Amino acid sequence: MKSLHMLDHVLIIGGGVVGLTTAWELARRDRKVCIVEAGTFGQGATAAAGGMLGLTAEVHFGEGDLLAFQKKNVEIYEEYVNQLQTASDTDVDYRNQPTLVVARDRDDEEALQRVVDYQTGVGLRAHWLGADEIKARHPSLRNVVRAVACPDDHRLDPAALARALIVACRRRGVKMMEDSAVLRVMSDERGLRGVVLEDGRRIYANQIIVAAGARSATIEGIPELSGPVVRPVRGQIIVVDGGEQPPIDTVIRSPDVYLVPRRDGRIFIGSTMEEKGFSREVTVGAVRTLLEEAWTIVPDLDERPIIELRCGFRPVSLDGRPILGPSQLSGLFLACGHGRHGILLAPMTGRIMARYLCGEQEGDPEFEAFTPRRFATTP
């Protein structure tokens, strides 16, 4: 089998939005980069994502350090998009329309009130809409008693984002290899040597970033990922043709479903959270539940055709936080475990990893909670 010598390149494992953004950031710093992807670039979890930049609507209690990281990404997201669109001549359909979180009954309203109290208590913007205001602004919604508007929760098209990143990386000279699944990381007493691909090829490199999403922990030879530190959480999604006049024009969320409109009229309905390993089945039960919940809120969906059923695997870490920074194996870096926030956290992740590889990031206390050291084992 042919071996490749990439000792003058940073080798990135994983061609989703995190790996591609990191490659682009490094290339913009004039670093030579090679990125390998097990399948097709941008067709893993990125392609299955809804594209919601859900800072406020997806906030969870007790996620202070993660929330601070999310805020930093929101602060730079429009700049990131503008720079990327200029670099690639590709529109990513970035929209700054607010997300609407709906309550269908009194129980939903009480639960949502507790979330709103927390949101506003940590400095997020969220305000209530009454039934009359909902009817005036969103006439297609039904069975909604109240709703909360989240003006800082925006959206984009993840597939378009991936296309833009692929073009931007290629224009910067990034070497891109598809259908190149990594089996294990090679190291010996002298340190990091490179990787072995599943087809037996070897790529020699002394700086490697693991950004393979849910499959990061399946790669052998990574000390911090030797146990079930990152696991796949399956999400099933239904894509509906909303027609020339879609019934919604902003993201709608309820306790059990979200609906995300696209510029081309498609509506993404999702998503489940299932501990099913890497099983790719789209199931009758999940589809039925998602359609029932979506139809309850937006009955106009009743006659809309279903275009596609798909699923993806969120890379969820043991503590729900991303894993960013150097491994105990010198030269090896991790950028994985982003869970449901991969699209939102991509800009700062790319910058942080580029700083690590350029010797600028080490020891920053602001990101201490995300370093791989918290999962370190004896090498």
C-alpha cells in the first residue's frame, strides 16, 4: 500500500463542519493542511443538522462554561459567515430571524416560564408573545397558547455551509482526501508518527487534529478516547416540501419538535435523541411522532409532500461539553464532542485549534473546561 509523507502538513481527521472550519483557519494562517474524511466531505452529521444557531432556545440549566463559549461564537458568527462567503463565493443562507419557542398548553407554559427566567437571568434575550400577537405574526400556527421569541437565535443551511468551506479550503490549497477512513493513530517511543487508514495506507504526520465527530472514539491509539468518551446519539429528520408559499418563515420549536424553513421552500422537521449506536434506520415510530407534533402546531403541513427521511449522529461527550485541545500524546489534538452544537460552535473551535497548532493558545483558562485532560488516562 502506498504511504504518504505529510510531515510538513497538519493532518485533520474528519470532514464535517468542525474539521473543515479548522482546516480553513489553519490555511488562512499559511499552514499546509491535509484533511481526510471517511466518506464524502460534509455528508455526515453536518448534512443531517437543522442549522439552528440556538444560543437561547437550547440553553440548559447548569451549562455556564458552555453557554459562555456559545456566546463567543454568536458574537463572531456573522463575521465568520461574511468572510467565508467572500472566500468561497457561496451563499450559506444565514438568517437573523428570531426563533419562536411555543407552548401548547398550561404545562408547557409553566415549563417554558422556568426556562425564560433562567435565560434572562444569565443575560439572554427572550420575550413573551401572547395568543393575539402569535396569530398576527404567524397565522399558520395552531394550538399555541403563548410563545417566546429568541432574537439572538439565528439559522443557516448546513449543507451550504459545508459547500462554502470545501470551496474555501480548496482555494487555500488544502489537500482533501475522501473515502479515507482512519483506523488508528500511530505512535512509538519517539512520539506521534501518523495514521493508518482502513485500507492499509499510512499517512505520516507529526501534527494531527481529530475532528471525526461521533466516530472520533472509534479511532484506535488516542489515549483520551480509549473509553466511551464520545458516543453517537441518533437524530431522525423529515424533510418536507413547503411549496412556493411555505406555512412558516422562521424556526419554530416546541418541547418535542422543531421546524426549520429553508430559502428553497423545504422545511426540516426534527429531531429525535436516541441511544442506538451507529444504527442508520429511520423508524416508523420516530417519523409518526415528529409528524404528529409538527402537524399539531402547523396543520397546513397536512398536504405537503415528504421529500426525504434522514438521520445523523450527534457526537456527545460524557459531560456534554466539547473536547478541544492537546492530547497527552505530543502533537495530537482533539476537536470533537460538540453534541447538538457543532454548527454553532464551529467558528471559535476553528480559531482555538488554529491557535493551538500555532503555539498561541496554550494555558488559556477561559477554555480549561474543554481540554482533553479531563478524560486523560495512563498512556
